[in-house]
Amino acid sequence: MNIAQRHKAILNELEKEGYVKVIELSDRLGVSAVTVRKDLKELESKKMLFRSHGSVSLFSSLISDRHIDEKEKIMVDEKLRIAEAANQLLMRNDRIIIASGTTILAFANKINFTEPLTVITSSVKVSLSLCYRQNIEVIQLGGSMRKNSASVIGPEAENFLNDLACSKLFIGIDGLDLDFGLTTSNIGEAHLNQRMMRAAQKVIVLADSSKFGKRGFGKICNLNQVHQIITDSNAPASAVQVLREKGIEITLV
């Protein structure tokens, strides 16, 4: 097979299986694993699939709900760069809301701020990451545990936010669609995120480039409710331009 034929065969396999190991593709195509990885890297750069630990999955515009432990292993370098950039936005005596998600957790883990800071969060992992920091007051929202994200959702958390006025919200997403807006894979989480937005003066989205062009089950908001997006440099240039034209500050890392 030539390159074009191999690419077509790989995508056909993914259409049928949804998830294939690299070694299996190597056997089916009759080429080395090195050749398969080169093909997959090129297809991934075109946003046609994504690779993860010896396997490959087909991109879909509709996002399914996956466990936080699985998502933590994807786009790791990009999430760390986003986290570093988000750290630069913290100010003395900030009262911030940190939502849930793996990029958000990377941000919390990377916080090196030494000035007084108050953090309100729905994420149990974020609370555990920050609870030993003497300069940070952590307020853990209560509610029903959503195990896939290790965070809480529900009316208890939503109602607690009604009486708060915070400076910034750092929020993660599962999808960013130029027409549909911001989404997450869980409707309860989407509702909580909406309450968080009402309690914050500035909404800052932390999202790697794989979230562009995707839609989750629950809509969080339209794009005109977002002030800033921090993403990696692989974000589609056309989408970045549209977002900037909408008045959203875009930080590429």
C-alpha cells in the first residue's frame, strides 16, 4: 500500500472498531509498527484520530463521558503549558472558583502562588492538591459525587454559589463549538458550571486543542459569556481568529 491507501485503511478500521491497538494495525496492514506510528501521527495532526498509550481512537464531534484517570493521560504536555499560563493570572487576595477536569487539575497542581488566595472548588482532587498550602483557603463544595470526574454536582453545590462574589472562574470543558458554545459530557456538571459563571467576574476557559470542534451532552454557555481562553498552539487558526473577533482574549501556549 502507498501512504494514501494506508491512511484510508486505518480510518476504515477505526470506523469499524472505534479503538485499535498499534500492533494490530501493523499486523493488518503488513507494515512495521514504526510505519504505522508515522501514519497515525500525520492523521492525528489532521484531527482525524488521537493516539494514547499504544492504541488509537477515532475522533468524533460528539464527546462521551470518560473517567478522569483516563483523560489525565491525554495531551499531558499541553495541559501543563496551559496550567503555567493560568498561574500568571492569579493576584493577591483573589477569590477564585476552580471547576473540575484534568486541565483544571493540572492548573491546581501547578499553583506556585505565595500570596493569600481563596479557592472554591467542586473537585475533590483539587481540594486535596491545595489543602496543605498555608496561604490558600480551600472551600470544598458539597453535593453528590460524580465519580468519573471525582467532583461534586447537584443543588447543594449550586445553591452555595448563589451568595458568592468571586473574581475569577477557571473552568475546563469537553467541547468548544463555534456555533454551539461550551459543553461538558455531564448535564449535572453543566448546570453547576452555569452557577459558577454567575458567581464570577471573569470566566477563564482552560482547554487543550483537542476540545475544538467538539460537543458534549450538556451545554454550559454561549461563547459570548467567555472572557478568556487559554489553549495550546495546535488550536485551529481559523477558530482562534473567530474567537478573537468575538472579543475573547486567546492565550496560545
